[in-house]
Amino acid sequence: MRTTELELTSGDVTINLTGPTMTFNGLDLQIKGILKLLDTLDFKFAVDKDYDFPLKAFLMVLDKLGSVMRLEGDYGRERSNLEVVAAFLEWVSENGLADSKMFKELLSKYGDGETDWSTLFSK
């Protein structure tokens, strides 16, 4: 495992990620960064200005996730990005993936920092 520094720039926002990675382009480091950013969401004061702000924010995040998922899978052009996310979750549920030992272990540990990120990669 090596340490990687990534700088992700979009418009007026720059995100710097530094940490250990097991992949050439730091994909696992990017996932850790995304999860950490999601951990920092706090809507307590935003709802004072706009009660629906959390809903809007979650929809934006899910829409973006759907657009990225569309690039990686065959979801069809007729679906919206949110429908792609819904189809993925339905597929996960129908195939029992969330109940499998491997995924239960992965999902139970990533939030507490104990995840062995090497389990994301097929052996």
C-alpha cells in the first residue's frame, strides 16, 4: 500500500485527499473521501432557511450517484438518474446482496474506520 495525494477541482471547489491507497488512481481513497464528506453533512441550521433543504440535498447527491452509475452499467437511456439508483437498490434487494455475509461485513465496518479496503477487490 502506498500513500497518494489527489486534488479534485470543480469550479470554485478543490478537495485534497491524502492517504493510503491500494489502487493506481486512488479510487479507494476517493471512496473514503466521499464517505467522510457525507459524514459531515449537518442540516440543523439549513432547515431554518429552507425546511426542504435536506430533501433537495439528498436528491442532488442521489442524482449525481445515478449519473456515475449510468457510466458503469447498462441502465438504459430512458431512465432518470434517480431511477437508476432505485433500480440498483431493487437489484441488490432481489438478489439478497445486502444480506450476504461479505456485504454485511463490509457495510457494518466502513463507518467505524475498521474496514479492510482490500475486501473491495476480487482476489
